[in-house]
Amino acid sequence: MLNSTLLWLGFASTHVAGDTIPSPDTLRSRELAEVVVSASRVPESILRSPVSIEVLDARRIRLSAQPSYFDAIENLKGVQVLTSSLGFKVYNTRGFANTTNVRFVQLVDGRDNQAPHIGAPIASALAPSDLDIQRVEVVPGVASALYGMNALNGLVNIITRNPFDSPGLSIGQKTGLNHVADVSVSAQLYSHTSLRYAQRIGNRFAFKVNLVYQRGYDWIAANSMDLNPTGNSSLGLLGADNPALDPVNSYGNESANRRTLTLGGKRYSIARTGYYESQVTDYRLLNLRGDLSLHYRFNPTTEIAYTYQGATLNNVYQRTNRFRLENYALDQHSLTFTSPSVQIRAYRSREDTGDSYNIRSMAENIDKSFKSDNQWFADFTSQFNTDTKADMTVPDALRDARSFADRGRPVPGTAAFNTLISTLRAINNWDIGAALQVKSWLYHTEGQWEPTKVLWKNFRQQTGIDLLMGFDFRRYVVFPDGNYFINPTNPGHNLVYGKEGGFVQASRNFLDDRLKVTGSLRLDKNTYFDPRLNPRLALVYSPTESHNLRLSYQNGYRFPSLFEAFSNVNSGGVKRVGGLPIMSKGIYENTYLVTSINTFQAAITTDVNTNGLSTSQAIQKNKGLLKASPYTYLKPEQINSFEIGYKGLWFAQRLYVDVDFYYSAYRNFIAQVNANLPKGSNSDSLAYYFSTSTMQDRYRLWTNSQTRVYNYGASAALRYSLTTNWALGGNASFAKLDRAENGDGLESAFNTPQWITNLTVTNGNLWNGIGFSINYKYQRSFLWQSELATGTVPAINTVDAQLSYQLRKACVLVKIGGTNLFNQPYYTFIGGPAVGGFYYTNLIWELPRK
């Protein structure tokens, strides 16, 4: 392992004996002995990995400046993190980020720990305990040739400690404080208690148990930036005077909650009032999770293991909308067989969303529960007309009309308001309620075989070729609840969706083992799509043991997730429909783009308000602006990616250098398009149907972009050992959207800062077991685009630091630290929470057993 400070990213060892820099020769041997498995699915030297790969081991994690390994991953080269809440972080690499990243895979010991219905993990809900981590491997970029569906942007593989090799008792207690100097809430306590116990029983049996209990108070999403600032600009109504105000984290005042009213001969865009997120959700965080593993060894190299993982979660989570997860449950049973040449793994994951709810739908339907939209807008119109007849100014009349229409509106914090929340969270229809009631299952079986390792040794000796073969079989099963999912082909029965595939990989060394060539080919078949081939070709040239050049080309496909294929959601008057023909037949063919409808309506408003036209005249003048939707049913998403890189050691093995460059082309981005159907069938009246929101049926359809998109980037990491204990480290990543062939506006938003940098200073043993690390992070501002909100995410500048002390005789590590040390709140995306300072202590007691 890279156990010295030479390769630290600011991470120090928990064992004082490892806190000193060994001699160059010893260090060099350790560097060359670093082994990873995720890049090629077989053990190999990290220096000779055919693709970029980043590693954290347990010792560096424990003395990182961050409170957990999940946070420490953020400072690895090329990694972007989206923080949806205190307990929910989403990783991404190489662009096109979103808050439910179905293009990035999260594995635990090779098992996918996603929530089945969305095809992406619920952050750390089912992740291992900090105490049980052996190492974390991050592979940026395309990995679908070996890992199949979803691994287009990369993967993280969290590898835990085997109880045969790491028996003992470990107890950890983190205590933290956040919301310091927060004007919206007082400082809040955080607690994270963890326990690991592992034991061998004889030479053949071993077991381990992990428990984690986490409590805290979440980061608050209270961004008041107006997403509709020009809604009434033709009337000069801006800022607080805008009656179509739509603050980012206020819900119930979005486009579906607005109408165009003709008042006094002018066209006004009016929104209902809405509620801020903090008024309709609970920010208390709770996560109870654990796992049990039973291991049996037939001999020292052959083992079978059963693992159960389970978790329950109360937290805030984000997709297109933000959700409150309440009594959310996720568990997984797995069975794994491992031998020198064969690995077989089977697991089943189960998900139950419990009492969770859609925060936006909650706010919308609290408003509608006391007064229907028709009645509210009628009351608003009546009071406005009364006020203007009494010579009240327009801005004052608009405010008074809103106050009048809002009479009797439920007041946050009251008993009646809380009762209403309890009622709505049980109604599984987002047009009138807010419940998220999903039950789903994932069944997965996979295996891999290295025939040249044991059975075909003679073939390897004669040809020099190493072979690896593998297969996987996956099925998603979801209960059709009637709001989120339906079964379009067999009503009343569970919905089943899946894929199967296999791969073969061959590698051979040339030029006296200085050149290694690896080729992979994968074939996947989805239930609703033809088979797809994913090839990968990689070359690694090592003129010396310390210097390694790599070159690779990869092709990847992603089949639509269960939600993208089959969703059937009614939400605030907008129906979100899956992109398979069995879900949306007849809709795609007759819809018109909402972007063109909005442009059409804005042109009508301008002509009426500023050019003196009647509404009918303005409709006829501008009807040519309406555009039929050109989009159609879903196809698999595709990427072609090229990468070149270098890893090496310099200056007597004190300087580590890791550099890579990539260029990628995406086709058939899976994304959503907003397109509406007219409520009438008279083609001559289309313009009149689309001139008002009440004469349209709103749809949000899963489809593919018609644009091919290109992006490129580079990253570099430098780490230098100054003295026995002092080390400096830094990394920088650059990502750029190169071009889009057509620019149809539907290509998945890039959502990635051009620059992310980290600088680290560390000393694992400053004096008598006292160590420290300081990490500075800079992230450049960037444009964020999503269905919930679009805007510029400001630049991030943060400092994280920790001071640690090791009591060697007592086997205790004490750590005091803070992230965002200077408490400057920042956003990682528009619509998410403001992340402030987090200050913590961490106490770990570890008693190893032999």
C-alpha cells in the first residue's frame, strides 16, 4: 500500500510507526507493491493501471481533515461532490453532474448499493462504517466495458476489512456542531456512534458485525433567488413587486402554479404564494445502519461469505424535486464465493420509502387544500379590480389582492398546519397529496473466471496471454403504486425490468514486460433494447518501474433506469412519463415544446401590454412561434472516450506525479423535455389553447437529446515528502464542455466547474504522537441547469483542518477538526442547501485481536 506520506493527500497514518518516511528503497518497494482491483477487476499495481484510479486507505482516512471517508473522497483528484444534505453527498467525475447521478456507480466490495427504483445510491445510507474500511478506489470516466450499465462517468468501490485478516473490537464516537452563527437556526449538535467487532473461530470460520447510529440537524435550503425575475418585466414589476415571484427554495409558486390574468386591460403573470422548504419539512437527520458478515474458508485462498446490510433513514434527498425521507428502509442480502480464479456474487436489495414525501408537492397542496386554484385566482382578480378602482397603485393593489386571496391560508408551525402535513404525506397522488410510496427490489448475480490463472496455465505459458471472463444478470422489480409507477402491460402485478451481459478481457506483456496491452469486450442486452457492445483497449508502457505511461480507448452504453423507462408521476398538474413506447405511445407525437409555448405567451403579453394589441390580435400575430416537439422514445445513451496519462516517482522517490487527459463524445443523452398537449382537438384553435395555461395538459417526458456533445479535461496530482514527517500535496482538475453539434437545448446539463483544486499540508507526527493536516479547496463558479432551478453556483473557497493525538498504549486516536473552518456558507448546486462550518471531535478506540 502507499502507506507513506509521500503519497498522502494530506492523510496521515493512525499508527505512529508508519508516520515516518522510510528510506527511498523501502518507500519505492511500497509504491510498487500498491495493488488495486477496480480498474481491471483483477489485482494489479496502481502504477501500471490502464486507466486513472485514485485510492484512499484506512490509515489516511482516519487522519484526514474530513470527519469520514465519505467526505475525504471529495478531495481526491477529479472528484466533484454535490451536497444535497448533511447525510447525502453525490459523487461525480468528468462532467454532466446531477443530484441523482445514474451515470456513476457506487460499489461496496463489488456490490451495487443503489436504491433500485432510481438506479443510484442513497448516498451513505447503506455504506460501510468508517471503522470497517480497508480502502476506497475511485475510477473516473467510463467503466462500462467491465461493469456494464450506469458506469459512464466512473465508479467508487468501497472495500471493507475481512474478519480473518482484521479481527478485533473498534468503537468510534464523532461529536459535532453545525449551524454556528446561522440566523435561521441555533447551533445544532451532531452525533455519530460506530462499533465494529470481528472474530476468528478456528482457522475456517470468522464473522464481523458493524453498527452505526447517526443523528444531527441538516443543512437548510433557503435560497431566495427569483427564478422568474422577468415574469412581469413588460409592466415594470421587478424584484419584490413581481407577482410571479419564484424563489429557488419556495415551492407552490412554480410555473404550474402560475396563471396569466387580464387585469385592467393588461396581462399579468400571477403565482400563488408558496411556502419555503423550511416551513414544510423536518431537518432532523437520523441514520441507523449495520451489517453482519459470516465467512468460511475452505483453504487460505478459497472463501465463501454471507453479508447482510440494513439501514433506516430520515433525511432530505434531491431529485428533480426535493424530498423528505422518513422511515426510509433499504437492505441487502449477498452471498460471495472467492477462489484464486473464480468469483461468484449474488445479492438482493430491497427498498421501502416508508413515510417519505415530496416537499414541493407538500407545499403546493397545502395551498390548494384551503382554496382551489380557480377560487384563489378569482379572489385575487376581484380584490385587485376593487383596489385599482379606488385609485390604489398597481404594486399596492397586487400585494393587497394576494393578502385577500390568502385569507385563511394555513400558518406554518400551528397545530392545524402540522395536521395537514400528516394528512397530505399519506395521500399517494401528487396532484392532491405528497406521499412517496415506493417498494422495489434489485436481484443481481455476477461471476468472473480467470482460466489462465489455474486451469489454462499451459496456454498462458505458451502465449503469455491472461484471460478474464465474466457475466452478470440483473432484474429490477417494483410494486406499481399507481402514482409513481404503473404496470402498463400487466396491471395489478409487479413491474419487472432488467438486463444481462458478459465480458471477456485479454492482456499480454511485450518488450520484456515493459509494455502491457489489455483489451476488453462486453455485450449487454436489456429487456426493451437490442444488444450493445462495449469495447475497451488500453496500453501501459513502463520504461522503468518508477515511470508509467498509459493510453486507453473506451466505448460505453447506458440503458434507461427503471424510473426513466417507466415513471408515471402526477405532480402539480405536470405528468412525468417514462420514455418507453409502452408508457408514452400517442403523447410524443402530439406535444408542443414548453419553451416555444413560453415564448409565444411572452410575445402575446408584450404586444398587449406595450403595443396596444388585443389578445386575439396578439395570438394571431405570434402563433408561428409555437413548435411541435421533435423528440421521441428512449434509446440507450452512448459515450466514446479517449484517455492518456502518466504515473511516476521522481527525486529519489520523494515526488509522486499523476497526470491524465481525456476527450469524450456523448450521443443520445437521456434527459427530460417539457412538452404540452392541447386540451382541444380543433387544429385551427391550437394557438388559443396554448395562449392560456388552463387549456393545456402538461407533460415532462423522458427522451434523448438530438445533439452529440463533446467534452474534455485533464487532472494532475503532485505529492512531495519534505522531511521525515512533513509532506505537501496538491491536485487540480480541469473540465470543459467542448461543443454541441446542434445545441437542441436538451443535452444533459454539464453542471461542472471548470477548475477544482486542493492543496494539503500534513505532518503525521509533529511531536510525541501529535499530528495535523490542513486542506484548502477551490472550486470555480459554474452554471447549474436542472428542472428544479437554473443559475450560477458561486465559487467555493474552504479550509478544512484537523489536529490528532495517538495514545499508543491505550490504542486510542483522538481527533479535533473542522470543515469549512471559517464558516462561509456555500452551495454545491442551485436548489441545494447552504453548507456552513462543521466542527467535530472524533474518538476511536481499537483493540486488535490475534
